[in-house]
Amino acid sequence: MTDTHTGTARDLLALVGGAANVTSTAHCISRLRLGLADPGLARTRQIKDHPAVLGVVVDDTYQIVLGPAAVDHVAQAFDRALARERAAAATTPATDAHALAARGAALKDDRARRNATPGKLFLRRIADIFVPLIPALVACGVIAGLGATLNSLALSTHTGALTGIVPVTTALSQGFMSLIAVFVGHNTAKEFGGTPVLGGAVAAIVVHPGVAAITHTPFGHLKPGQGGVLGALAAAALCAALERQARRRIPDALQMLLVPTLALALSGLAALLLLMPLAGLLADGIGNGATWLLAHAGAGAGVVLGGTFATLVMFGLHQALIPIHTTLIEQQGYSALYPILAMAGAGQAGAAVAVYLRARHNPSLRRVIRSALPTCVLGVAEPVIYGVTLPLVRPFVTAGIGAAVGGAVVGAFAQFGLTTGSTAVGPSGLVLLPLLDGSHGIGPAVLVYTGGWLTAALAACAVTHAFGFTPATLTALNAPAPEAAPDPAPPPSEAAGRPEPREQAG
């Protein structure tokens, strides 16, 4: 951690209203997420103009986009600065603390009523179930790719040592995938207010080999793993609901014995007799539907999926696709939809390059692009979206056009029989390369994906350069930056000539 990160943390703490206004802190891959008692005290304009900040997003938390390279260091320094300020404030009376907290609670409730629609909350829950599984999915995907490469070398060179390594990589990569339903059940119960281990227990029924002996169901024979993660999710959600109901109705003295037993038994029976077969039909429909779509309309599907994915991300609707990707990976070993959607990041990167070239006399905006572009190439497009393309509007649209072109390339290859897929969800950009697989192996998949990614980036750059700016926008971008007005309170903040990002609900 450098003094720059420490200084940034001190600046941000002052600009959001000080320690008294901060109710919670957290950070994700690129954003510092703050709970603020009174969001109105945050000086958003000055925060956006800070040289270390790439954008601000106001949602249920106050989110400051810093980029993957800086966010962890700044978050640690922010927590330390927050602790120091609170320790110093503890020696002085806080006469306005209760009024501040009450006003902040009212603002938070009002924002929650406006933004927390049932559909959006449900999608967030789905994301919270699957996102914690991403590190294991990535690790297993990388190991599976290594195993496939070693297997190809063993077959071509007849090397006995390599042949012995392949079963090891298979065990390492498939162990988690064989039990992913259990982890989904655990996380589902946690999200829906149940006991996580009960969710894992009922989900374990889905993958238990003994279900093959169950023949008398309304849908005939069962198969181990039938319904996969979708069946596990449904069973665990039902188990959590039954557990909550049982706790309200069973006397305290009997709860330890009866609550888990009833919840597991009833939800397990429902899973065996109804949820597994129905989820199996749905999973088969997803797999067959994706295969048919790419085989018969690959290029067109690539245009639609690639071109609209950044917009879905902006509104949080992409979270609905996580179970679909996971189901495809579980069924086929990879998601053929994921590389097409990853073209959205390539489009954002290409559009950012065009903005850099057109804003020759805007050093502040060019600095932001230099900082955000490498992370976009490596798969994290948020800094470019919120700091560059979305505030300018047109470059965000032209980035989608470039992504549609790249998606068409990947989809067209799938339409002609060369399918490219991802063995994990989460990474994109060039980081996705070791996680690729497909109908013809990892080598052709890498070539198709790389070709599509470069095509998307180049198309977005060209279209943005030609059509991404009105004359008035170009004049404003390249106008000399105005002198910064004196800051009413330190810390120093560098006046920037880059455009103001719009606040979006993430």
C-alpha cells in the first residue's frame, strides 16, 4: 500500500461526510461500497473529480469506482482512517448523532421503496447464491483446461508420465462440479432465511446415487443429478420456507428435534417426487435450447446477446443468466453463451480507445482511460462503463454495436459447428482464455474467441470514432478545463475536465 492510497482514503472519508456519516464499508472487485447515514452529505461532484476515482454509482449503497488495482488498498486505508476518526470523536459529545441517524434511516427507507422491486431483489438473491461459487468454478475450469492440454500431449506423444497425470487433474477439476448442487443448496438456504446445512442436506439428495433405485414417482425413474443446480435451488428454498414456518408453530422444547426433521423430510420428498423431475425438464430445455439457437441462428443470436449484454449489466438483469450458465456448464462442460456475452467488454474497450483518440486535449479524461482500459481488457469493464462511455451516451451505444459484431463472429462459428464455450463464469476479457473449451477442444476455441474479441474491439473503436460524438460533445471534451473553485473543506481534489458519469442503479 502506498501513501497515495492512504491519501485517497482520507480524501474520500472527508468527502462522504466523515466517520459520523459512514454506517458500513465493503468492497468488491472494483468498487468501494459505503453505507451512508445521510447520502445527501456526500459531495458527489468532488468525489467524481478526484484523480483516483473512476466513477460513482448510487444504489442501496454509495459505490465509488476505483478499479481492481486500487480498491483493496484504498478500502483497507479507508477502514483505518474511519477507525482513527471514530476513536478521536469518542472523546467529544455527538449531539447530532441521533438526528443524523434518523434522517439517514428515512432516506434509506425511501430509496429502498423506490429501488427494491421484487424482481430486482430476487435477482440479487440469485446472484448472492452463485457468486460465492465463482472462485471454485474458475479454479476447476483452469485445471480442467490444463488436464485437456496434457491429455492431448499424452495422446500425441504417447508419454506415460503425462497419461498418469490426467486422472489427477480430472479428480481436481471434477470433485467440486460433482457436488456443486450441495453448495448451491447451502447458499440458497442461507439467502432465504433457513439453516445453510439443511439446504446442503436436501440438495445432496439430488446428487445421491441411491435415487436411481427410486422408480415409483409420477415421472418414472429418477437419475442421480437430475435437475442439477436448479433442482437443488428449488429444494433448498422450499426447505428454508418449511423451516421458517415450523419454527413459528412448534414449541421451543421440541424445535431442535422436529424443525430440522420436518423441513428436511418434507422438502426432500418434494424434491424426489416433483422438483427433481421438473427441474430436469427445465435444465434439458435450457441445454437443448442453447444448442438449437447457436446451431440454427448463431450469428443472429450473437448480435442480440453481445450487443445488449452491457445494458443488462447496467440494470442488474444479467444476474438472471447465472443459473443458466451454471446449468450449461454442469450439463455440457461449458457455457456456449458466455463467450458471446463477453464480447460486451471488448466493445467497451474499443470505444474507450476511440474516446482517447478523439479527446486529445482532455488530459483528465485520457488519464482515466489509461487507468481503466487495462482492467477492461482483462475483464472488468465497470470503470470504463461508468467513467467513460456511459456518461458520454453515444460511445456506450457504439460499444454495443461493436460487441454485436464480435458476438456475430463467435455465433457464426457455432452455427457452422465450431462451438466455443467457457468452463466457468465470472472472468471475461483476455482472462477468459485459459477457461475456454468447445466442440473441437481448447485450441480452436481460443482462436475463435480471440478473433471475435479483437473484431468487437476494432469495430467498436471504428464506429465510435466515426459516429460516437456530436460536434458539441467534441468541443466540450477538448475545451480547456476551467479553474477549480476553492474547496470549502480539505482534502485537495483535482478538477477534471472529463464528463460527469451518470448515477446508475447497479
